[in-house]
Amino acid sequence: MAVTSAAVTSAAVRIITAGAPVYWLLGPIGHRQLGHMRRWRNPPVYRPLVDLLTMEERHLIVTYRFDRATIQELCTQLEPDLMSPIRHPTGIPPDVQVLSVLHFLASGSFQTTVAMASGMSQPMFSNVLSRVLSALLKHVRRYIIFPEVEDLPTVKGDFYALGHIPNVIGAIDGIHVALVPP
């Protein structure tokens, strides 16, 4: 960045950035104060490191625990809730947000590790995690369905035939993680 004049006493400073002049309105300022002006850099450009279309199906299932079609459907349903506000045009694309959160939930890893793999900072990933989980909660009734009261005997019988455990009306897929106190 270069300032066009060494001694500035007016209220505007002209700064050249990437060939286009930008004018900043300032109060009365002298040439000695120009060195203390805050240097503004261009906003960061996010480059996604994960691409849903180029990953192998096996890699998707191992990393995210879903196949491509399910992830694409989930991204389509959550996209309206995950779009960045207009005031932040360099936001993280919704599909990268969903993939990052699915990776976090599937791996049980730390936020920092998943954030680095997704190309974002840990505080940004924390915000993304909160937004994606809130969006998922809006659609929870579509995916989690409990049996009706009149269907309970049939469901109990089917589960008993499957695993010989009585009175089961549902199952949740999960992982047990041993927590060790510090």
C-alpha cells in the first residue's frame, strides 16, 4: 500500500490497493501520523479443502459415516439455515460446514484437529458447530421417529427376534469413549 502524499492535512487519504484507489475519511492528520495508520489487509479468502464430489465413496463412509447421496441431501436441507449473512461474503460454504461437523461427530476428535483439517480456525469451527447443530435440531422430527403406541408390540417382537433382548423399542448407533480425568 502506498500513500499518495507525504504530508496530508486534509480529511481524506488515498490508498492504492491492487490498482484501485480507496479513500478513507480521516480527521486532520499530519505526515508523522501516517506511519501509525492501521494497515488494512484484504479480507481472507476461504479455500475449501474438502470437496464432496471428488472424494471416493469408501472415504466418505469411513470419514463421515454417510454415503454421498445422504450427505448431499443433508447439505441441501440445511443450506438455507447455514448461508452466510450478506455482510460477510467470504463465509464458509454450507457443504464444508456440514462436512466438518459430520467429521467431528463421526471421529470424536477435538475441535482443533477437525478445524485444521477443514481449513478454518478452532473458534470459527466452534461457531460452525453451533450453527449446524441448531439447523439439524430444526429437522430432527424428520429423522428420529419413535413408534406409535399401537406398533410397540410388533417392534418389541422384532427386536427380540433380532437380539433376544426383551422390551426394546429402539436403538441408537454410537460409540463408547472412555474419559480419563486430567
